[in-house]
Amino acid sequence: MTPADAEAILQEYFAPWIQRLGLRVEEVGERHAVVRLPWSDDLAREGGGLCGQAMMAAADTAAGSAETAAHATTVYAILA
């Protein structure tokens, strides 16, 4: 699975509010995924910290991307 494949899955199957986070799959390996959560003033808390809910959503999405990459044949069969 390539990052582009993972991006396509993210765009097609993930909730609209996850898509609005602007997550980008930068790397997908056999046992990992790197997902970037871009900075947004909409996600900033007072004082400049990034919203914890957005960070956890990004972490969960990265875990899902890694799981999908590890079992791509099975997952594609289920999603198709």
C-alpha cells in the first residue's frame, strides 16, 4: 500500500469531520503509518496549544492506516 492508497481510503471511508482535519498520509509501511496533522487556528486552544481531540483523532487515523497497510488484501476485500 502506498501513501496515495491510504489517502484514497481516508477520503472515501472516513467521517467528514476527520477529512476536515486535513490529515495527510506521508508514509505507510508494513507495520507503521506516518500521518501529519497540519496546524490550523481552528484547532488551536487558547494559549496556542493544539486541541487534544484533534491529536487523538490523528493518532487513531494513523493506527487505522497502519492496520489497513498490514492487512491490505483483507481490508480491501471488506471495503470493496
